[in-house]
Amino acid sequence: MITSVLVANRGEIACRVFRTCRDLGIRTVAVHSDADRDALHTREAEAAVRLPGAAPAETYLRGDLIVKAALAAGADAVHPGYGFLSENAGFARAVTDAGLTWIGPPPEAIEAMASKTRAKALMGLRPLERVTEADLPVLVKAAAGGGGRGMRIVRRLQDLDAELAAARAEAASAFGDGEVFVEPYLGGEAGGRHVEVQVLADTHGTVWTLGTRDCSLQRRHQKVVEEAPAPGLSGGLARELDELAVRAARAAGYVGAGTVEFLVADGRAHFLEMNTRLQVEHPVTEAVLGVDLVALQIRVAEGHALEGEPPRAHGHAVEARLYAEDPAAGWAAQTGTLHRLAVPAGVRLDTGYADGDTIGVHYDPLIAKVVAHAPTRAEAVRKLAGALERAVIHGPVTNRDLLVRSLRHEEFTAARMNTGFYDRHLAALTAPAPDPYAPLAAALADAHGRSRFGGWRNVPSQPQVKRYALAGEEIEVRYRHTRAGLAADGVRVVHADASLVVLEVDGVRRRFEVARHGDRVYVGATALTALPRFPDPAAQRAPGSLLAPMPGTVVRVADGLTAGAAVRAGQPLLWLEAMKMEHTVSAPVTGTLTALHAAVGRQVDVGALLAVVSDGTP
């Protein structure tokens, strides 16, 4: 019987596994990089072992160090979580060779299915070996791992070599394996739906299928919204998916929890891959089945049989992934302090952060997963959208607004979405729609308690002025101090203090909860930046300045690129890596590279000057 589990992972999945272990009376052990020394998963575990360094390649991808950590801490089992080494057969063997219990599938099953190329061969499929114009568009994919890393769409044959190189580099960084392959691209605006089947198998020959999930809303081939069961599948197609999933599991000699993924297009199921691990989106399956998949993983690892019939689904569940990223800026990852995170009662929150924690540059920008369960799909979608809208999120820019709009989009509510959803709708879903009264509420909260007769540069009877940045624009707010209190044109100020402002507009009262952290002001779901009265001239940049859209490391600079070189609009100039994803910085116009400040290996902060491109040819 397992008594102590080391989780070979970090963040929310480590915290998720620890929660089940505590429920079962199992002792917990964390591993942590130097960057995660004070992370939530490190604090929650009963024991923690340091992995020196910060980059995944020197910490969470070092199986040898993790096995030593498990032995040093007295753990008798290892749970891999997802990502990192969760689909690494060599790591699984090292765990069992050390006399530890591996809470996952046998190494042979991982080898058969964790490599997408071998998995396709097992299912009688083959990747493209030679790509011609007739094959376009194609998809370059990492053979190992998942989460959209090491994946590129190629629409022009001349781009193939560069995209293969980029995919290999990203895959090697994320998974320690740079193998990639090419297959036909079936996505795009007219793409199909991403549907998957949860499987669970024991060591006694039983294979359960635990229903379907739809994960069609994706960005950069990484899932954003998931739900269970997958809506709108015919009975025949659902049975086919179940049969194919069981066939894949049995072909691999599978044991434990796994997921078989398909692209459903034109009423047909196309096998994509089998993920030989627990999935990020497993909570929606847990919600509709009323089970704990981690607890079932542990029981299977202890040798128990799956008894009786698989549990039946009840109701519908939807999950949204809350990321520290800016969808309107090319999904650029964001960093900084998460001052406050809270969701309304009635939804599930899985997170690896607590209030005051720092979201850094080294790992995935996932902050949390929010899950709603209800009797029907429509009710679950409504519940989740409302919870996200009312959530308190004070910290870096997130995709919260995108999630709420996506869940309320008519294509999603009608279950007509597919993998091209964001290709079609991203611009509309990220169009600024700020609350017009949020800046005024921020200004009135800031003004609360200030003396009318001290500390003001203007005459008290004259309007006071505050400036804010909101949705890329500068907004000026005016209000007045009167004998009756604070006042503003067009509204009645019912109440104003540092944390709550109540305004009456056309006979309707509206409440605004306000919080401030540094120069960031949060008014409900609206985030503003307080601007100084007089702009700093030093903050001005030359036209054509290319600034780092996120903190990260410069991993590549275009061959032969030097100051004075002619560049064309859209030409890739350099590549940043942050949170295990590569971001390309391209020339904004055709012209001349007048300055190049980036160098391979240099770490940069958000807003750092990387290069300058002047408009026009020399």
C-alpha cells in the first residue's frame, strides 16, 4: 500500500494530486526549482526537495534528480502529473528500478503511445515523409508531449524547414525530446472538433471508457475551454470513439488513466494521439461522473481491480483555463504578482497560486482552471461565464474577458464550435469594451479622504483631474469636491470610499468594488493603470522600436542579422522563449534595422528595447 507520494511536477497539478493524497491519508513530497522555492505546491507538501536551477531542462526534466529526491524524502511512489516527464518511458523505468511505485502506465505502453509517430503506426497510420505543394497545409507536431508545444502550421513550402527547426527547439526545451513529424492539417476555419475519450485500465485486463470531452476551443493548439460530455455526437459516432479508445489502450497494454484524442470532421473520427497521463481537463470528467481520477490512479497502481461497471454521467461540466496572457497581443505571456484570486462559491477552482504569489517567466502561464457543473449544458455554460465575470483577479493581464465572451458566443452556446473558432472570432472577442464608469469609480475611490484644502494644486472648486490607461487608450476623468462630498457630471455619487463606489446613472445604482496595487487599479473586472500628471520624457521610444512583449530569454536571432541590414515587413528577426513557448518578433515595416540590442542568451524584461526598424529602404 502506498504511504508517501512524490509528485514529479509543479503548480496546480502538484497541488491537485496533493489534495487527493491528503484525503487518502498519504504523505506528500514536492520537488521544486529555485524559481519555485516559495511556490504554493512547495508550501503545501509535507516535505520538499530542491532541484538546483530554474530552467525545466535542469530541474523538472532531470529524472535522475527526481528519483534521488523521492528516495531521500522516503517516498514509496511517484506521480508524474502532466507535462515534463509524465510521458517519458525512461523516467518511468528509473522510478520502478529504484524500487518505487510508478503511478502511471507501464514504460512499454508509454513507448508505444507517448510518441505520436509510434502511436499512429500502432493504429495503422503514417505521417507524411515527403511534403509537396499538394499536401499543404500541413501540421508539424512534436512526437512527445502535448499542450501545443512544438506544433506549427505550415501553409507555404518555403517555410517548412524554418518551422521544423522552431518546432524541434521548442519540443526539446519543453519535453527533452526534439523529435517532430508532419501530418495533414485538418484544422483551420472549416476545421473539425477536438474530441477525446477518457480511459482507465487496471492490471487485471479491465479497460473502462469514462465518457467524452470536447476541447475544440484552442489557441496555439493548446486547449482553452473543455467540456464533458462532448455535445452533439450521434450514438453511432460515440460508440465508434469508445471502441477506438479501447482498441488503442489494449494495443498498448495500457494501465492507469489515459486519453485518446480524435479530430471529428464530416461525421468521421480521425485518430490523433493517446496521451499516456492524466489530462489538464480531467476535472470535467470527474464532475459529471462523481469520481476522483487521481484516487483511481492510485488504486490501480496499488494493484486493485476496477470493480463493476464504469460510472454513468450526470449533467454537464465545462472548464475554462485562466492564463496570464494577453490574447489581443498575440497571446503574449504575462508575469508579475497575483495580488488576489477568488471565484464565487459553487464552482471548482484548481490553482497553483495563492494571493501574493509571483507568476514568473520559466513555466506555463496557467493560473487556474475554473469548472462549473450543472444539470444541463446551457446551465453549466451560464454558470461558468457568470463565475468568471464576477471573479476577483488582481494581477497580470489575463484571458478572463476572452473566456467570458467565448462562453457567451452564439457559436459556442449552440455547440457549433470547432478548432477554427479563434481563427474566425479572435478580433471580435478581444475588441476593447471597457466599463465607461470604471475610471470615474477609480478616481473617486482614490480621492476619498483627501482634504479639499491641502495637497491639491488646483482651486478646490475647480474640477480635479485623474488620468488612466485603459484598453490601450488614455482616459481623463474629472470630478469635484463639494460641501456635500464628491461629485461628477452626469452621475450622482451615492457613496465613495477607498474600496467601494456607488454611482447612480439615469436612476440606476451601480456598485464598483475598487482595489489598488501600485499603479494598477482594479474596478470590478476592469483593470486600469494610473498615469502620472506629467509624462516622463525618458519613457518615450523612437519610432520603429521593437519592445519585448513578455519577459523571457532571447533564444535565436535571424542568421546574419546586424544593424544596417534591410528588412521586409513581417520578416522574423528574433525569437524569445518564455513559459516554455517561443514568440517570434518580426519587422513591423519594410525598412532598415538601425539598432539591434538583442543577443542570444540575453534575458529581457517586458518592454525591453530589442531592436529598431526605420521605415523605408536605405
